[in-house]
Amino acid sequence: MSKKFTPRKINAFLLFKLPSAFFTGVRVQSMEETKATVTVKHRWINQNPFKSMFWAVQGMASELTTGILVMREIDRSGKKISMYVTNMNATFTKTAKGRINFVCNDGHLIRDAIHKSIETGEGQTITMTSEGFNKEGVSVSKFEYEWSVKVKS
């Protein structure tokens, strides 16, 4: 893994570039070759009026699992590549309380899309999934992010 993409450095990045995620408790727990895990604990600052975790906080944590995988692969490519979310879908299945771990296992998808964009010069879209699990291992929410990547001219 690049020294630039360690959980500690990404968490510091959150403080300065995404303070709302940092102050609501979103933290990168781990990054592997094709997997990222982000954790967030239900607290007063990130709860909704029903005393469970606000959906937007779950969204920040889940998007981060996919986004850090995209950023790392762009860095590895050595090219200037634009990245942005073009679509998002979420499903909420259980009240989010306690510590929620969001996991994305789709790192291999972005690597392929970036290589194809470099080869063809055309933009590519992929859908990456991040799922949030409570301490019992039960899914509380599932997010799908459509990422677009394109080599900059």
C-alpha cells in the first residue's frame, strides 16, 4: 500500500478536508488490496430525532469506503484522473446503533475501470457497494455508489 493511503493519514485528511465526517466520528479502520473498512459509532452528535444514527452519517462512512479505494488506484496509476459519484442508492434494513462497520470489497472493479479509461481515453463507470454491519454482524444499511473515472486531457 502506498504510504499516502494509510488509515492514520486518511483520518487526518478527514479533519482538514471533510470535517463533518471527522466530527461525526467517521474513521478509516483498515485498507487492504481490494477492501476498505470504515467505522462510525452512534453518538449524540450523529443521531437523528429517533435516537439512531442519521442516514447521512452512514452515507459519509459508506462513501468513504469506496472513495478511498478509487483515490488509491488513481494514485497508483500515475495519471491525472477525474473521479466523481454519478449516482447513489441506499437501503436501510435495521436501526443503526452502537458501532457500525462499513465494508467495501470492490477495489478490483476500480482498478479495471481505470486501466480501461487509460487505454481508451474514455470515461468509465462502475458500481461499488458498501454495507454497514452492527456489532452482531447484522446488516443495517447497504449503499451502492456509481463512480465515474476519466483520464484528464
